[in-house]
Amino acid sequence: ETGVTQTPRHLVMGMTNKKSLKCEQHLGHNAMYWYKQSAKKPLELMFVYSLEERVENNSVPSRFSPECPNSSHLFLHLHTLQPEDSALYLCASSQDWSSGNTIYFGEGSWLTVV
Amino acid sequence: AQSVTQLDSQVPVFEEAPVELRCNYSSSVSVYLFWYVQYPNQGLQLLLKYLSGSTLVKGINGFEAEFNKSQTSFHLRKPSVHISDTAEYFCAVVNTGTASKLTFGTGTRLQVTL
């Protein structure tokens, strides 16, 4: 079992659908992250939660809505997405939000918007 | 703001040959540096990181990297690669004393063949 688990691994959705990505970390960490990975582009930090409080929203469109109900779980709610939103979405966690900490990644959720 | 440049998008190499993956960064303040590896259909995994101390950092799977402040580089090396090292390698940087907002490079695809 990996330290950070993401479901579903693959998701295909229409532009009018509402879906959610789920992430769970089993490492006892206090910070959780959503990253977007697109082909030939650097990983983009989307959101950061520290102690269940959102501390970073990196100019992400409102069609992406994160939720952190507790320190172990993180969701990304998806609504009226565009085809350019198709990408690998990576959840990650770290001990806390300080810069020297190792960030542990999940295996990602492949999202295709049709 | 910091930035990372990985000049080589792909590096082909024969098994048991040495390899160097290049990473250069730009920042006006002190930084921490990381190398992550992404195997096919998996998330990112930390190979090694430089926080302070010795500029030669050893990581997992026989990889090492050297921090060169004057050249603002953090190149990754392995003296003898294996087929299983085939993966995408990402260099990342973050300013010290700040929150964990890593800036990633675009990645280098290491392709090891017989």
C-alpha cells in the first residue's frame, strides 16, 4: 500500500459533468497538495492545504474546487471542465508546509475531458 | 521567483554506461534542490535532495548529484545505469525559509537500452 492513494486512477468526463477526485494519505502528514501534470510542461501546483486550511490557490479556475475535510483526505471537485483540463492530477503530502520537507506523491488520476 | 531548466528532454544511453542529467536553476536567494523520478504510470518519487552541508548528495538506486552554487547547477549522475532506470526525471527547486512551493523543470526522459 502506497503512502498516498488516489482514486479513481482514470476518469473520462463530459464538459457538463460533475465528478470528484479523491486522495488519502496514510503518512500522518499535515500538508496536502494538488498538482497538475500536462505533457511537456512542468508540474503545476494548484492547491495546498496545511492543517486542513487552504493556504495556496495558484490562480486555478473556479471549475476546480478543492476540499480537505480532515488531515488525511483531500478532494478535487470538477465541474464544467474544458478539454485542455485533460491531464494527470497528482495528489501529494508532506510533514508540514516548510520548504525542506520531502513531498510524497500518489500515483495520479488520469483525467480526460471529452 | 525561482526557475529550473532541464536542457535535455531525452537522454538515450546503453545499459551499464554512465549518465548525467543536467539541471540548472535560477534564484535570487538560497535554495533547496530536489530530484524526483517518475516511472511509467506512477507518481513522483524522491531520488535525493540538497538542503545544506556536503555538496555531493547521494540518493537511492545509486544516483548522486552535486550542488554547484557558482554555476547554479544540480546535475544528476549514475556511474552505471540499468534497464530499470528508464523513467522521467524531474529537477525541482524551492527557496529556503519559505513554504513548500516547489518549482519543477520540464523533465528528462532517460531511455536505457541493451
